[in-house]
Amino acid sequence: MHSISTAPPPRRHPEQVAFNRSELTRILGVYGHFVAAGEWRDYAIDYLEDAAVFSIFRKASEVPLYRIEKRPRLARKQGAYLIVSMTGAVLKRGHDLGQVLRVFDRQKLKLAT
């Protein structure tokens, strides 16, 4: 008799979530404005299985002031993009990154005055 072994099907590794070039261009545009104003000094980008995170720091040794996150699993519900403050509060979320980044427009106006 021959025994047939049934091996489990190979696991599919989920795609790692990342920002594409146009998303990074938009984020870095906002970031550059605040760096030029002396408000922000450093950033970090983390690519996780379920999210891509752009963290913004006033100083490298601090906790991030803001996190800009891309979570594709939430795209159909609340939107894939969200901005989280250092306290963990969600400041803005939505389907369009440009709309979500407008949360920083108020701060740009404060810097201009």
C-alpha cells in the first residue's frame, strides 16, 4: 500500500502595505512645509503587514507628534488614510489622502500669521 500524504497548502504571505510614489510626494510636501517653518525635524516610515505609517517628530528622541497611516483594509469602510495625534486621537480619516492631509492646513495658517 502506498500512503498519500496531504501537505497543507502553501501559505500566501500577505502583501506588505506601502506608500506609493504619489502618496509619498504629497506627504513629503506637507512635511517639508513644516520643516521649513522649524516645527518638525524628523520622520520615520514603517511598513507593516496591515499598515504603512509615516511618523512625524519634533525631535528624534520624542514620540511622534503625528502618524499618517495607510490601512487598506479600512478602505471600504472609513477610508484607508488616517492621521493620529500623539495622544492617539484620530484627527482625520478618509478615502482621499489629499483631503486627509488638509487637517494640517489650519496649522499652516497659524504659522503664516
